[in-house]
Amino acid sequence: PSIDELKTIFDFEYICSKILPKNAWYYYSSGSEDEFSLRENHNAYHRVQFRPRVLVNVKDVDTSCTILGEKHEVPFYVSATALAALGYEGGEVSIAEGCAQGSFKIPQMISTLSSKTLAEISEAKDKFGGQDQWFQLYVNTDRSKALDLIKEAEAKKCKAIFITVDAPSLGRREKDVKLKAKPSRENGISKGLSSFIDPSLDWEDVKYLKKQTSLPVFLKGIQRKEDALTAVENGFNIVISNHGGRQLDHTVSPLETLTEVVPLLKEKGYKPGENVEVFIDGGVRRGTDILKAIALGATGVGLGRPILYSNSAYGAKGVEKCKDMLREEIAMNMRLLGVNKLSELNESFVDTQGLKYR
Ligand code: FNR
């Protein structure tokens, strides 16, 4: 269909299910094992309901926010996903173009396992408009390689480092495994890629890595409040994430984890958005999902598959459309909620009682 006919983010997924080569579709869409977490990530958003405020002048709603001390037009960003070129040959370069082009920019987190080189993706940023880029790090058993990547990310002006901590070994994505896809015909695409990741990575290692850079460092893949607190006490920002349901299956959804993390951090005197960033990703497909996460204290919201799907279906134009649709949904629903600024949102706008009924 023509891109103008698309109405929601789900349309990109449907199109990809029809047009992508099997190896790309299985690699992108799969979750681990029974795919409980994959489904639950999105379903959890359906168990949080709004309590809108009425009789507020909402003629001019403002979707902007502050992330890492800088103004952004919207609170969402592209999360790191490996192998964007499996679905579209422009890969992460085309995603970079989509992030930059159009009426507003969004930050792009670049995966260690990108199809394109960091140099190419960073060049695309310079060419198309200079959105923020962040670097996602899988820590190599050979630490000097991890340090080299951090230095390269700094040289390419990435503005933050995200160390992925939920993947000491890769979850078993069975559709992908069954396809016995290249490059490793035995174990599917994921296993072939991930053999360098160090399963011995621990708190001392990430503290050491943090000391090697002056950039803000996030731990991506925090899934319990105790770890969130340890991370923040050690000067890290966090991404509450279960890797889009691709790692340990049957984990609590990131949204539910958020409702435990934010109150604990506040109790200990931290202020999300002021002295620590608390991002979330997994299952976000609607403007309302983003508003729910913000109301519950998230300071940035990541998109994984929606970007892979929009890029695979329509290239940079698809990514642009995806971000436009989400911003429109956010603005419209802010009016319906009775808030003019995202900073007005808080827990009073949502009812989370349904979350515990899985
Ligand atoms: C990912 N994700 C991921 N995370 C990461 O830190 N490094 C990576 O290389 C990848 N690669 C990757 C590939 C594919 C195909 C997917 C779907 C996901 C996880 C990603 O950053 C993010 O946490 C999830 O994708 C968020 O969930 P949604 O938005 O896909 O539901």
C-alpha cells in the first residue's frame, strides 16, 4: 500500500509479515521460547487505564521534554537493534535518515551488531541533520575491543553509552533457530552473532567501563528494583527493558517493573529526569503507551521493532511516518487527558491496579 494509507504503527508490522524474507521476519519478530514476555510487554499497557482531567484549556499542547539536559521534541527514541539491513538494504543508515528528516528529530541508539559501520551511520547523521546518536555496547570477552568501541563512539560524537546487561547469553528465539539461518546455519542468526559477548560481565566490570568515558552511561536491561537502585547509586542511568522479550522468557513486563523502580528511587532521594534518567522499552506501539510510561515516571521511551518494520517497509520515509504517527497520537491524547505539557503527567493520571492481574 501507499504509505499515506497507513494509520497505525501496527500496519508496518502487518506489511512486513507479508513482504520480508523469512530470515528477516523471524529474526525481527521472534521472542524467546514461549514468547510470553514478548506478548506481555505490550499487553501490560492494556492493563493500565487513564483518569483524564477535564475543563483544561488544551489548545496548545507541547510534546517536548528534556533528556540528558537537552530539549527533545518527543519523549521517544530508536532503541538499538542488530542487523537492520536484513529487512532493508539501507539498514541503520536509512534509519538515521528517518530519525533526522521531517519536522522533528529523534535520537538513534546504534547497536554493536549493526549491519552498517559506526562510521557510515554517523556520517548519515551529519548528512541528514544531526540528531543525537547513542552507542549500545555488548561487552566483548576481549576488554580491549569494548574499550576501542567506546573510544570510537566518542570520536563519532555519540552522546551516551548503553551497556546491555540482559544478554550474558542469548535467549533461544525458536523461530529463528528453526530456520537455521545464515550466517550460523546450526543455531539461527542470533547465536551466530553473539558468541563474543562476555558471560562473566559483572558490576565491577561495568563500573570499570564507566570510568573509561566521560559520557553518560546507561545500563540497558534492568528488570528489578534492587538492580535499579544499585545502578543509580553507582552513577548509572537505566533502561528498564527485557530486550523486547528476546532474553529470559516469563519476565515481568518493563511497565510493571517501572512502577516498582520509580517509587524506590524517589524514596532514596533520586529525581528521575533531574539527576537520573529512567528509560523504558518493550511493547510500545501507541502514543497512549508512551503517555502511560511517562505518567509512571519514565524519562524516555524506546522503540525497537516499530523502527525495524517501518524502515523495512518504506525505508527512511517509513521511519519518518512512524515517528509522525506517534507524535500525533501523543498530542491528541494529551488533549484528551487534559495536560498541556508532559511534565504535568504523574501517577494520578493512571490506574495501575489491573497490572497485577496477568
Ligand atoms: C533487539 N534489541 C537489541 N538490544 C540491544 O541492546 N542490542 C541489540 O543488538 C539488539 N538487537 C535487537 C534485534 C532485534 C531484531 C530486536 C527486535 C531487538 C532489543 C531492543 O533494543 C529493545 O530492547 C526491544 O526491541 C524493545 O522492544 P520492542 O520495541 O521491539 O517491542
